[in-house]
Amino acid sequence: MKAARLKSVEFKLYEYLINLRSFYDSLDAEDIIAGIGEYVELVKTRYYKIALIGVFKRGKSSLLNALLGHGVLPADVRPATATVNRVTFSPTEFAEVFFKDGTTREIEIDQLDDYVSKVGEVGRRNAAEIDEVVVGYPSVFCQNYIDIIDTPGLEDDERMTEITLKRIEEIDAAIVVMSALSPCSQSECELIVRLLKSRNIHDIVFAVNFIDCLDGEEDIGRVLKSVEEKVRHYAFQALDDEETIARAHRILDHMRIFGISPKEALAAMRTNDRNLLKKSRFPGFQDELYKIVTSAQTTNMIAKVLAFVRDSIAELEGRYNARMLRLQAETETTERALRGMIRIREQMGAYVDGRLDEISRRCWERIDAFRFRGEHFLPIRSMILDRAARVRSPEDVPAQCAAACRAVDDHLRAQYKAAAADMRAAFLEGVSALKGVALPSPGGKTPAAELYEIVTDAPPPGAYDLAPLRLGGPVREGGLFIALEQAAFAQMSAVADRLDRWLTEMRGDFCRAFKRLDSAYLQEYQLALECAYEERCEAAEFLKMSYRRNRARSDLMFESIRSEMEI
């Protein structure tokens, strides 16, 4: 693929990921947004991890040291590597140990033996507690975001094998290191099949070590050809699914297989022996490996991002459907609450009107007792008759008249006080009955409590402060009864008017208070529900439009990238 086309694909992938991240923001998908950030960084750096893998005693650490041009990692005739060692580019040398308990420790390069090797007792003890050792080194091979990983040998012990196999799912390419003295063992063939089945591994390079132990070029060629035939034969017999077989053809039909001697290469580098370096075949391997890795960086990145794109489209649909279901449920809940609030307001209005009518009827009964010769008139009439019967002469009239007036005033005062208390109690009881009505209370008080305070804080009808009952002029002895009866009836009407005015004011205050309460609480709550309902409807519509737009954009971009990749 031409460099210009690759660069075009990179820009499209970057643009796609940025758009995808902005859309996922609307779905509250922090986990996927974090993953998108990792792939955005991958597009920028084309970070690439290649691992040296093989059974024990195949010279993996020696090969890595030769790539670095220096004996950085410990190498031994016995199985030496006991940890995963990752070499990354750094202008200055450093080593950092990452332990399984999450702690880290910086060490000197010359201390690596005590941490990564299991040759000594100290190394074995430390290695069991280590997750990874990162070595920073100014290697030209690693300077473009390429990390080389040295893994423990397979078949050494069960723990070492498990550590190495676990790393297979984290790498982009593998260098399978074999021995020219016993190439393509059963374990190595099984390892190669496992590598071919791994979707994240896009390149496999085969390095046949110890060619310095063979008899010349012809023997080396024979071994390499034998390795190539055995690997292909075993792999295609072991694989059965189409995707893996296609991947195997891509990798094995043009196998990158090299016969090398890292031991001779390191010796040549130390002594500047060009002939020995050429004999080691290492410079050719190193140059080809660098070309393979640097060209694979971009295609590997594109393949990874495309795989993520494919998965993200499926995830996008799932997240969208889940979000739409939540919005739909929230909208339905809000709609039900809104309908309920409208119904409550209607019921509350009718309930309060009914209660107020009931309270008013009770009050009017007390008021009517002072009118139309009601129940209070009979005892007053008896008082008047009693005083009229005591008149024996004209001189008795003034005294009996005054006594009758006092008796009537005392009676009316007592009855006024009882009526006022009963009317006030009627309002309080009526409001208390509202406590059974379930209503929202944004102000922290229930509507019943609000109305109760309005009634209790309202002024009472007032004290009985009517002018004392008096007769309009002189009364003849025989007309005392009629005059007193007329005056008492007028006084009773005044009491009724006083109570009626209080009831009218109280009804007005009560109605205004309920309307104020309805406006401040119930109507406001209804408006809030209406706004919430509209917001959820708008959010659902926006999400739907955004999803369709992003899905169409994603599909177009995905197909465009795939088309450019296929050209």
C-alpha cells in the first residue's frame, strides 16, 4: 500500500474516532470513551509490540541482546529468563520492576540478574513476585514506538509457560526462536498454531538460532527448508476455521525465516570483526526485521483500529438501543406523573370546593340561629317575659328593663363566643381532613399544613363588642315586652351580620390561599413535569437523529477505509 494512501487512511481513522468519541459522550459510555482514547493514541504513535517466543534454551535473550548491540539482559546456557522483560526506547538507560502487588522499583541495569534471571537463588525468589520488568535503552530499533518483549521459555516449568502464553494476547507480532540443532519440535509447532489463531498477531518471523553449529551454507539451507515445510504441514493440518486458515496463508505462504547466530553477532560487535558479523547472518536479519516491523506498524495499527471500528458499530447500536429504552421509560414515567398531577389538581380543586361548602353550611347553621327567630330567640324571649312579669308598677319598668337588657346581652355574648369558636373549629377540621390527600410538597410542607396555618393565623371573628342593648325611648308598663323583644331581635341580627362578614372574609382568604398554593406548588410542579417530559422527548429525538447521522457516517467511512485497504 502506498505511503500517501496509508496516510489518507490514518487521517480518516483519526477523524472517525474523534466523531465516535463525541457521540458516545451523549450515551454516558465512559468505558468506551476511554478505549477510543487509547485507539486515538495508537493512530498517533502506531505503537507496536513484538515478542521473542520459543521453548527454553533457544537463545531468545541472546537474540534480543544482539538486536540492542549490547549484552543488556542476562543470557546463560541454562534457562535464564524468569520474567517478562520489555525493552522500550529511552535516551538514557533505566530499568523499572513492576511487581504483582502493584508496587514498582527502579534498579540499575547491572542489577537485572537479580530480578529477571532464575539462575541464582535471589533471582528465583524475586522473579516469582514480578509481573514485568521494563528496560529503557537508546536502541535505534525501538525508537519509533516499538517495544521488544523477551518471554520465559516454554516447557521450562508450568508457571513460566503460563506467563508466556498469557502475553500472546497482548502482542502485535512474534519472533519464534528455534534451534538449528532440533528445529520444529511438537511444542514449537503447537506454539505456532496458537500464534496463528490469535487475532491480534498480524506477523510472525521465524529465527533459527545456532547456525554456527551447522556445517556451512548448504546445511543451513537444508535446515531452513525443513523448518518451513514442517511448519506449513503441521499448521494447515491443525487449523480448521476459514478465518485462521486465511491468516495462516498470509503469514506462511511467504515465510520470513532466517538462520542466525546472535552469539557470533555479539562477539563480532565487541571485537569489530566484520567477517564474523557477516558469518552470523545477523545484519541481514536485523535489516529485514526492521523493514518488516516498520512497514507493519501502520498496517497493524489500521487493522487494529478497523477491528475496533467493527466492534464499536455493534456496540454503538447496543448502547443506543439501551439509551433509547431508558429515555422511553423515563418519558413514560414523566408522562404518567404529569397526567397524575393534572388529575390531582382537578381532584384537589373539587375536594377543596366541597370541603369549603361543607364548612360554610356548618357555619351558616350557627349564623342562622341568630336570625329568623331561631333557636336563640326562645331563651331570650323567656328572659324578657320573666322581667315583664316582675313589673308591679310604673316605677318597676326602668329597673326590670335594664335587668332584661343585661340578661339578653350576657346570653348573646356567650352564644356569640360559642358560635365563633365552632365556626373556627369547622375550618380547622375541614383543613385537617385534607391531610389524607397525597400531594407533592416542594416547599417542605404539605398543602394541608399550609392551609392549616392560614386558618390558625387568620384573625377570629372578634370579641363581642356590640353596643349594650337599650330601648329607644320610654316604655309604658304594658309595652315593655314588645319593646324588649324588638330590641333583642335587632341585636341578634347584628350578631349574625358580624359572623357572616367573618365567614365571607374567611372563605375569600381560604380560596385565595388555595389558589396561591396551587400556583406556587401544584401548578409549578405540573410545569416542571411538562418541561421534563418535553426535554426527554427532545433528547430522544436528538439521540435518534445523532445516531442515524453517526451510523451513516461510520458506515461510509468504514467502507471507504476498507476500499482503500483493498486497493
